[in-house]
Amino acid sequence: MAKVVLANEMGGGWGHLLPLCLIAREFIQHGCEVSLICRDRERAEIAFHGLAVALEEPPAWQLNRTGFSLNYAQNLWGNGYWDPETLDLHFKWWSERFRRLKPSFILTDYAPTALLAAMSHYIPRGAFGTGFTLPPMLTPMPSLHPWLPVSNEALLMAEERVLDSIRKYTPSLPSIADIFQGALRFLEIFPEMDHYEYRLTEKYSGPALGSASGSEVKWPEGSGSRVFIYLSSANRCLSDLIRHIKKLGLPALGYIRGLPEDYRKEMESPTLRLSGDLLDLDRAASECQIGVTQGGMHTTAKMLLAGVPLLICPEQLEQTLLGFRLQQMGLCRYVSFFSGADKAAERFDEVCQSLELKQNVRDFASKYARYDAAMTVKAIANECLDAS
């Protein structure tokens, strides 16, 4: 019986867990023994409920947030690699787990230390994820700020600093890109949704999309386009957008993560309803005409596949970069961090009024109308097992 370890150590949210859950189901159907080592055990227990998967949580990283990262290397630095003691703890922790579990294959999602530990033990391995977590195999790692001039020297300096820390464990590692050395790579995105420019030398597998359970979709009264909203209570655009959508009288339904119950009721109106629980995203995408999100990959893919034009109000760099790329291709409008939050209402009106945007999104949906996420998951699992 093949023993597969699924590993996630950085990032957060359902966007990491839901694809991992789909992959786990496929491995189980192949008769594999599956373990999940995941930084968010509480959510993992919900996502993996009922599956024969052993769950474990790795040690937490000590974050060092001093602004946006220049590139993937500096992103690792800010996520914990800046602290040599913590990095040492993590590398030894992953190494010990792999010695104990003796996996046939390790599949990682934003788990660079797990990849390094697997490399040191010569264990067959793979990495899957978005363009942000699987950057191009270049030296130095390219800039995460296409809207700003960033010198090659600055990118190299960021890379060398991280390499100095990593080489204690893998002395011969030539570059940050070589963290992925010997690993299968699965870009679970469409080319249009890459955080970087199109990659001619890599295959795009397509997103692993499941149907997460959610509350029933019940649209309020109102006239005009139906609006689906999925933001967090910390989003800087939230207040202005809610006020604007209510003023327009459009029928709007949404879920605001982390919003206290009294605030939720205060925000509602006869034309705007906010659920206290996650909503059925598939149903919402099939019934709305406009989507407002913070730029999560899973939600964005679902909306675009349903032909829904988007307003993206990002909260962090990964979401900002996705919004920037999609706007470049005419598939959304987004609120840049160089814009005030009050621009959200203006951008929302652009989404409502732009015939070109609506046509571009319809063309995208038509292009991928035959896309089968289940076949993507099967192909990834089969390739991993062939390599194990």
C-alpha cells in the first residue's frame, strides 16, 4: 500500500484545504494510506470530515511582516525563514516526521521546508498550487510587483539572504528555484490566472475545484443585476461598497467573514442580505451577474467559469497580483493599493457598465466550458503514484 503525505505549512484559508481534500479522496480511491500535515488543523478537520486521513499540525512560524515581499524568496523570509532557530526547528520537525511515516510520495502545497526535508531524504515529491506559490524557475526569482521598477540586484540580494539560511540544511542548493529540484510541479490554475506572465515552458493543470457545502442561496428583492459579495470584515473597501450597492438598490447577497452579528444586521437592507455562514458558491455563481470578492483563487475561478464579471478588492499581495493580472486581460476590475478605498464604488460601476468586460468573461467561460476538474485531480494523483 502506497503511503502519501500531503503537506501545507504556509498560507491560509479554504483555498489550500479544498484542493488538498480532493486530492486526498483520489489517493484513497487508489488504496493509499494518506496523512495530512497542515498548518490549519481546525479547518482541516471540517474539510476532511469523514475521510480516512491522519491529521497533524506542524509548528507555527514566527512571521516578520515589514511590507510587501519583493519576490518569492523574500516572501519565505517574511513567513519565517528570517529566524534561524525557528527554521532549524521546522526542518528537523519535517525530517523526523518523514523518517517516522516513511512515505512513498510527498505532495506539498506551499510547504517549502517540507520539500527541502524530502529532498534531503531522497523521497519522491511534488508541489502543487497557484502561480504565487509555484513561481517560475528563474534566478533570481522574479518580482511580485510588475507595477513597480525593481532592480535585478535587489532581487538577487533577497535571494542570497534566504539561501544563506537554507544552505545549512542543503549546502549544495544553487538557487531558491532549486527548492523545487526533483519535484513534480502542478500549476492548478488556468494560464489567464497566473500571478506571473504566461509560462511557455510549464504545463497548466487547471484548478482543482470541488463543491464545498454552504448555506442556501436566497436572493432579496431589488431590481437590476444580482450581486454576490464575498469579503472579510477587515476589507478596507467593505463599508463604501455596501453603502453604494444599497444605494443602487441592486439585489445583493453575501458572506462577510468575521463580521459580528450586530454589524451584519446593521448593514442589511431590503435589497441586501448577508449570511452568517458560508453560502453555496456554485449556486451563487450560477445565479448572480456581478461578483465582488477579495481575490481568492477558488472563488475567482468559480465566478469566471460561470461567466460572472468581477470586482476584486484585495487584502494582501497574492490577491493584489491576481487582480492586477486579470484586469490586464480584461477579466475584472480591481482596487489597487495605490487607490483609496473610496475608489471601490467607482470600480463597481465600471463592472456594471463595461460591455467589453462582460464579453471577455463570457469568452473565458466559453473557452473552458468543457473543463473537467475531476479529470485534473485524477491526472495529478496518477502522476504522483507513478513517480512514487
